[in-house]
Amino acid sequence: MVKDCGCTLRVIPEKFRGRKTCFDAVKDCGHALKFVPEKLKDYEICLTAVKSEGAALKFVPNTLKDRKLCLTAVQNGGSLQYVPWRLRDREICLAAVNKIGGFRIAYVPEKFRDREMYLAAVKKEGILIRDVPEQFKDREMYLATINFSGGMLQLVPEKFRDREMCMMAVISSGNALQFVPEQFKNREMCMMAVISSGNALQFVPEQFKNREMCMMAVNSSGDALQFVPEQFKDRKMCLDAVNQDIAALEYVPEKFRDHDMYLTLVKYNGYVLKYIQEKFRDRELCMAAVKQNGYALKSVPEKLRDFEMCIAAVRCYDGALKYVPEEQKDHVIELMVGIEK
């Protein structure tokens, strides 16, 4: 049993946890070392456990920890905090930072916190650039930060923000465009930012916005419609934006808010009916909405909730029955039961 699932060792009565059983368990699942009786924890079992799962180092007795075992553990994801201070040499510390993450640098002795160590930490956790000593903060260090997340561009001093670094940042995170010096912004960079994040359109200078860029933005994020210049908004763009995000309806010009537009919308997403002005909610619009999403019956004016409308809604979504007028419910239920039979 433990060969296939080592952690089942915890449910085996201790009197049956023999050495072979324990060895097989930790070989399959290093964490099973937690359930190995202390008297059976020898070097071989502990080394096998950390080879399987570095985090098992937590359950290794300190008396059995040596350099080989600890290095093996951190190379397999074990935390540096469980390595005795006497064994934390540069190689083990660097392995831990590279494997697990930059925040492990907190467990690295001060004497080993050199440029290479900080660079490894920043590559894993870009935000750690804040903790890097000033003498190590150079272009390479900031590039590592950007590679982790483009949004980290905000932490890069102006003197290091060149065109190449800014382009890397916006490709990684479009909204990093807000931190790009104006002299480096061009149409190509702005387009890359919008491709990465539609809402980055808000940081694009007006002179670089064109219809293609705006269409790309709203296709990525519907509410980016609010940042589209009026001259580029057409019916298709507005439809695409609202289909992407109903909140974009707020930014659709009045001239496009007509019956035809709303009919197209509810055929795609009946739920939209609740956001449409009641003066447009006629029978055709409401029927199209409930056929697409029965729940839309809730937003259908009472006077239009006739038998045909209610049946269409309940066929689409049986939960819509609670929005059927009382005088219609029995008839609708009878018909639906007949259909199911």
C-alpha cells in the first residue's frame, strides 16, 4: 500500500511501521517521513525522503543533517530555514534561492549575500529589488526584475529605463506603459502594450491611437471602450466591447444604442436584458433574450410575460419558473412535464 501512496503511512498503526514499510513510504512520498517513528529515522531513510521531496528536511533530526543531505534537500525544494546554520555555505544557499524562491534570501547568512545571490533572488521574486543594496543595483539587476514582471518598471530609476527595457516591460505587462518615459513611447510600443492588456489603452498618447489599436484593446478588455476616442467608435466595436464586458455599455454612444444593437446583444447574451432601458424591451427583444438565457425572464416587463414567453424561458432554464406569473405556473408546469415524458 505505501509503495503506491507513501502518505498512507500515517494511518498504519505504529506497531506495524517497520523499517522496510517506512523506507518504501518515504521513497514514494518524502513527506511520509513525518510519520516514521523517531527510532527508525536513520541516515538512509532521511536521505531517501529528501530525494523524493525536499520539504521532508523539516522532519529530519538535526543529528542526521549533513552537507550532502541538506544540499540534496534544497535542490529538491527544501527550505533553507531547516538547514542548520553551520551547514549554510554559499552553494547550499544559492541552490535554495534558485530552486524555491527569492524570499529565502532572508535565511542566507549576511556574508553570502553578494551580487550573485541577490540577482538569483530577484529573478525569482522581482519585488525583492527593494531589498537589494544600492551597490548591486545595476541595469542587469533591473532587467531581471522586469523579466519577473513588467509592472516592476515602476521601481526602476529613470536613468536605467531605456527603450529596450521599457519594451520588455510592456510586452510582459501592458499596464507598465504608464511608467514608460514619454520620449520612448511610439506606436509600436503602445501596440505591444495593448496586445498584452487591453486596458493599457488608457496610457497610450492620443496621437498613437488608431482604429486597429482600439479594436484590439476592446477585444481584449471590453471596458477599454472608455479610452477609445469617439471618432473610432463604430457599431461593431461597441458590440464587441459589450459582448466582452457588459459594463462597457456605459461607454457606447447614444447613436448606437438602438433596438437593432440591443437585439444583437441579447441573442449573444440574454442576461444583458437587465441593463437595457425598458422602452426598448419589446416582445421581440425579450423573446430573443429568454431563448438565449431563461434567467432573463426576471427582466421581462410583467405585461409581456405570457404563456409563450414563459415556456421559452423555462425550456432554456428551469429555474426561470419562479419568475413565471402565478396564473401561468400550473399551465407551464403541465406542459413541461408533458415535454419531459
